[in-house]
Amino acid sequence: MLPKHHRLRRSRDFSQVYRQGRKAASAHLLMRVCSLPPTANANPGVSSYPAPRIGIVVSLKVHKRAVVRNRLKRQVRAALRTLLPRLRPAQWIVISLKPEATECEYGEFLRELEQLFTKLEVFHGHS
């Protein structure tokens, strides 16, 4: 499971990412990223950028069985945990799995996530 402050949960947050986000695709994943403006913060020493938040979408089109969809989500979350420290703050990210993802393993998810994050400039060091 991703830490609570890194989860995208509300329907309107997902909608905002779908409307305003940039997107990129790989063989098994489709990623949308929406950058957020800094929040007004009363404490000058505290960072005004919230942690990146991520949502994972696996539709019935990917597989009809919930067991398979949940396994795919767990594999993507495990790959995300290794990449989480490298993500820039103030990013909302929605990752959708394609039907071809049922053949994918952890290493492929990790590689494709890294490629998409680099392509969409979500890692630290990209502006």
C-alpha cells in the first residue's frame, strides 16, 4: 500500500488530472500527470509543495476477475514505492493499465514507470 498522503482518492481529483494533465503511454501503461501550484502557507520555514499523489486505475477491460486486477495493482504499487523518493512534489499522477498488462511482471512495470516518469519530467532534476 502507498502511504496515505501519497494516494489520490477523490473522484474530482481524478477528473482534474484527466482534464488538465499531460499524458504519455507505454506498451502496458497510460500515465497522466497534473502539476499543482504551490499552496499558500503561513509558516515560512515549511515547504509549500504537497507530496506527490498517485492513483492507479485497472478497469474491467483489463481483466474480468478482480483477483487479477488487484494483483496488477499490487505489482504497480510495489514498483512505485521504489520510485517514490525520486518524484517531484506537487504532482498528481493517474496510472491506467492496458489489457496487455496482464502479461507484465514487476520488472517490466518498474522499467515502464521509470520511462514514463522521465518522459513526463516528474523526477527531481527536471523542470
